[in-house]
Amino acid sequence: MSQEWIVSDPDVMMGKPVVRGTRITVELILERLAAGESIAQILEAHPRLSEEAVRAAIGFASRVLRADVVYPVTAKAS
């Protein structure tokens, strides 16, 4: 699904993964979701997106993280 929606082109947003046909990055979508926005709010702010595109961005990020080496983060003592 996300292969159709998510593309990376060095000439668009410095090669960051974006929703095809837009300059809306996967990163932006994830940041907005993490900030507590709903998919409906993201769609309202970016009318060129669809719910399927937002879900494809989430799926893309999930697959990228699965394939990457992730190091545990330790909490700093205050």
C-alpha cells in the first residue's frame, strides 16, 4: 500500500519520504499525530491528503523502524 503513496526523490524535500504528488513528509504526518492531532484534523489542514495516504505514511514509518537497529533510550536522572 505505502509503496504507491510514499515516495522519495532527492529533488523534493531533500529526499525525505513524502506522500506522492505532494511536499507533505511522512515526518510531518507523524509529528502531527504525536502532538495529538487526529487524522481528521490533519486532513482538514492538508486537503490534498486522504486517510489512506496518512495510514500509508504510518505503515511506511513502521516498516522503516522494523528494519532499522534501534538502541534503547535511558532516562537521565534529574
